[in-house]
Amino acid sequence: MGETDEETATPKPNLPWKLKLFLGAISWVIERSLRPNMTVNRRLINFFDPKIPPSPNPRRGSDSVASSDITVDHSRNLWFRLFNPSPTTSTGSDNGVSGMPIIVFYHGGGFAIGHANSMIVDTAARRLSRELRAIIVSVNYRLAPKHRLPCQYEDGFDVLRFIDEMDTEGLPANADLSRCFLAGESAGGNLAHQVAVRAAEHDFKRVNLLGLIAIQPFFGGEDRVKSEIRFSRGPFLTLDAIDWYWRAFLPEGTDRDHAAVNVFGPNAVDISGLRFPPTLLFIGGCDPLRDRNIMYYEGLKKSGKQVYVVEYPNAVHGFSGFKEIPESCLFLREVKDFMEMQMAKEKV
Ligand SMILES: *[C@@H]1O[C@H](CO)[C@@H](O)[C@H](O)[C@H]1NC(C)=O
């Protein structure tokens, strides 16, 4: 009875077959790389998602985006890949146009996989830079299980502090620190949220945070919500992988009701008094995280925060990074509108 209703009500992602194969292969590789003994087979992952060098001198053209790697802290291998969509522009102030907004971007991968120089992350960040006409700071934070909470949050926040103190030599001349955004996908969305919380209590010299873009942020909790059950076998992200990621990330002796996972759950930190930036939240209807993301939206609302939500009923987890998925183009337009709206507010 109820079950058939559920079946017919379940949205079916309609993916191009090539992408379906690719996503299937990637999730197969990831599932096999997350070992039961809590180690990661990085060689297998790097084979399918190889590391690629930055491109400081791209060929001229409308889609040329220059990239370079900048070290923040050698001792913990903290660095970021910087993407600049108009490397040939001289200083913005010279010709009367204001500088470009900066997006500090945190990649996904359950806090355990992905690198700022891996092909998938590089491609996604480059596309954001090109399409949004923004400087992207793509953060290479430390990974679990070797480095657990709060290493990722510390790295994420320290990059923001670092660019706040960077001299004009280090940053491109067209970068405008007074128009900064945080953005993150999946685990990166969780990270971006935590960085926004830390930033609310910090006095920056030049960085001015105008918004947070949370793309299918990775949140959870001890109890199972409907979407986690309905999409427990994916596509792309499975419940087994979700549980593995949390186990690898959380300190020993804690569970998924930890404040880092269940942000508005029983152990939540009250953020209602914080100066939290306006948030744009993306939700996928075919994502096991769907219901957790709705709870995040409700939590932000209840805390008195400004939050805009966009839900794509057919979107799978990770949709935004694949240009073959129609929703990823709609996504770019929404982000562009959101950024323009926040920047216009700042002007008056
Ligand atoms: C975990 O398992 C892998 C593959 O089975 C093995 O090569 C590795 O040595 C194991 N590591 C630990 C710490 O047990």
C-alpha cells in the first residue's frame, strides 16, 4: 500500500547515458576506495580523478581562465588554487570598472577525498570562475581519516584570514576583497557554513562577506530521515558512503548528533545572535541529503537568518559540477543573480 505510493512518488533522475555511466563508474571507484578498515585507497581514486597542474598562461579567448597555486602553510600542506577569468585585465580601478568578486570555494568528497588540483575539482572551479566572472579561491584542506574534525574547519577559516592579509602583490589586481562569498559543495557546504560561523566573530581588515552559497551541504544525524532511506543506494552517493565519511571525520566516541553533523540538532550551537551572511541553498530532489538540507533551511530560518532555497526535483547529489546536467546551468544563473543582488545591496 504505502510502499507503492512511495514508489510512484519517487522522482527519477533523468541523466544523459554517458554521464550515468561516468557517475556509476566514479561511485563504484569511491565505494571500493573507502575501505572497511577506515583507510582510503587513494591510488585507485587518483587513477580515475588524476591531479592536474595549474595553467598560469592560458591561450587567449573568451573562456581562458588562468590558475596558479598559492601556499598558505607548508607545515600542514595548506594551499589553494586561484582562478582568474581575466588575467590580462590591468588594475580594475584604472578603467573605472570595479574589481571582481571573490568566491572562496570548498570542494566536496565527504571530508575524505578530493583535492584542489584533482581534475574534477579543477574543472568545477574553473567553470565557476568563467561563468560567474569571479576570482575563485579553491581550498586544498586536509583530509580525513588522517586529519579529523576540526582540521578541515581550521584550514577553511585560515585561508580566509590569509587572503585578508595578503598584499596586493599576491592577489590579482582585479580582486575585490570587499565583495567576498563563501561557497561549498557537499562536505564543502558543511565547511563553508562553519567558516561563516567563525567569520561572524572575527574582525577582518579587508574581507567583507556578502553571502554563503551552500550546494547540497553534507549534514546528518543519528536517526534516519526519509530521503536517506529512499536514496540509500544512490545515485552517486550511498548511505554506506555517508556513514563511512562521518565515521572517518568525527572524533572517537562521538556520534552523528555531533554539532558539526547535526547543525540544528540536539547538540547544536545557537547562531541566532551571529552576524551570519545571507545564504543561497541548493537542494536536489534525488539526493539522500535532501531532507537534511530542508532541515538546514528551517534551522537557518528559525535562527533569524536570511536564506533563499532552490530545489531541483530531479537533481542527484553532485549535479552542480556536471555541465551535461541541465540543472547545473540553471544553478549558475541562480548563483549569478544571488551575487548580483547581494553586491547591489552593498552599494546603497
Ligand atoms: C587496510 O586494508 C588495506 C587493504 O585491505 C591494507 O592494504 C592496509 O594495510 C590496511 N591498513 C590498516 C591500517 O589496517
